[in-house]
Amino acid sequence: MFRLSPQRLLSLSPRSGESYIMQSVRGIQTPRKHEGKVALVTASSDGIGLAIARRLAQDGARVLLSSRKQQNVDKAVQELKKEGLNVEGTVCHVGKNEDRVKLVNTAVQKFGGVDILVSNAAVNPFVGNILDSTDEVWEKILDVNVKATFLLVKLVVPKMQERGGGSIVIVSSASGFTPFPSLGPYSVSKTALLGLTKALAPELAPLNIRVNCLAPGLIRTNFSSAFWKNESVLDQIKIKVGISRVGEPEECAGAVSFLCSPDATYITGETLVVSGGAYSRL
Ligand code: NAP
């Protein structure tokens, strides 16, 4: 394990001119890691998106929340404002071009730019055998989950360039590696997001924009309630998931905050799996 030598501990910290030991004795806090940054999080009025928005704001960012329904956005913004967090909200159905444009423009108007994008929105209109899925199902899933993610990235890149760089996190799923039974088209769209992350990262690296991906396993939200409310699925989880319980949205939020932070400046094009060890056992 890396340890500072006694000489180093007694030496002066380059920042404050005070020894490292004195800093720790006085309990000096390191600056919040997203201080001064502006973050956009899609689908953030509930579930994983709301937890990510809250965490980025707790870590110092000014955060623009968004989802399709005004009343959901208002409720989430009110909740986070009550916690003393610096957030605003706007309606954005990620599948609509005018909403995506409005989302980015609102961030610029309210907060002065964009440093962080978390593309979290996804739909799943189909459960069943993949051969029973229709043209309409595929169109909707690919439109919202994949195409809208790319088009939003395209809109924020120039705004990030104006600020000297930025960080993008795309929310995929562990099902992108191993398709979940009955969720074929959705799983394939999540595999596409793993590819999109890999395709974007090298092109955006010279612009000082990092692109990473989050692949959650089963997380306790409305979206996945059919799974975790089902006793037999829960029993399977206990067998298949190393940490034998369902994950919580907050357990995804810390991972996203890390990927966007100065602690991750040499990480791009990667996917962080947050699945309690399920992926390694599938
Ligand atoms: P959730 O709890 O159901 O939250 C859904 C959020 O998305 C709400 O804020 C909803 O608000 C918004 N929304 C839905 N459709 C939208 C659209 N077209 N445009 C913008 N906002 C939209 O879902 P979640 O479980 O947190 O899922 C978030 C992400 O994690 C998704 O990408 C999902 O695929 C991924 N994921 C989830 C799990 C899991 O087990 N929960 C596992 C792997 C991956 P409105 O109704 O107001 O739009």
C-alpha cells in the first residue's frame, strides 16, 4: 500500500504551506470534486438518474435535471433544492430533437455551459421472445436508447469544447454483455452503447473530452420492479449475484461521479460494471 514517508508528512503541502499532518489534524476538507462544473443528466426525475443528479450536485456541480413530464421534473428539482443543492430542471424527451436542443441551451442559459453529460434515458417497450419483436419495437428502442444518446453527445461536444473539455457517461446495462432473457431488443441496444462509447472515446480524446460507460446490474427502481418484486427472481439473484441483494440507485451514482471527476482523468472508452458481481457469474 502507498504511504507517505514521515519526512513527507512533516513537509509542507504545496497548496497551503501547511504540513500534511497539520492539514489532517485540522480536518481540512479536499475541495468538492465537481465544484464549478455544470452537469446535464437525462431521465433524472427518478431512479438511477435522480441518484446521479443528486450525487453530482452533492459533489459540487450545478445540475440540470430532465425527463418527459413537467410535474416529475418539478418534484425532483424541489426535492434536491430542499437538500440545499444547486439544481434546475427542464422537460426533455430524449427522442425529440427540439427537446434535446432545449436541454443543452437551457444549461448554457442557466449555468453558462456544459462540462458533464450523463446520458441515462432508456425505454423497453417489449418483453418476450426476440423473434416476436416488431419493426416498431426496434425503431423505438434504437431511436431512444441509441440514436438519441449519440445525437445528444453531438450537441454537447461543441459546448464542452468552449470550456476546454468535459466528461460523458453513457448508461448501458449488464444486459449489454449478456442479454437478459425476454429483453432481447433492449439488451442489444445496450450492447450498442458499449460500442458507441468505444467509438466516441478516441475521437473526443484530442478535445479533452472523456467518454465512459456505466453497466448496472439489477438496481431497485420502477423500471426493474417486475424483477425485484418477483420472489423467484430474487432467489436467483441470491445465487447469481456475488453480493446477494438488489443494488440501490446510489450505488450507481458514486461510480458515475468518479468517472466524471479529476480522479479519472486517464480513463476513457471504458465500461464500469456495477452489478454486485453478477456479470462475472453469468
Ligand atoms: P426509472 O427508475 O424507471 O426512471 C426512469 C426515468 O426516466 C424517469 O425520470 C422518467 O421520467 C425518465 N424517462 C423515461 N423515458 C424517458 C425519455 N424518453 N426521455 C427522458 N426521460 C425519460 O429507470 P432506471 O431504472 O433508473 O433506469 C435508468 C437507466 O438505467 C436506463 O438507461 C436503464 O436502461 C438503465 N439500467 C437500469 C437497470 C435497473 O435494474 N434499474 C439496470 C441496468 C440498466 P418521465 O416519466 O417524467 O419521463
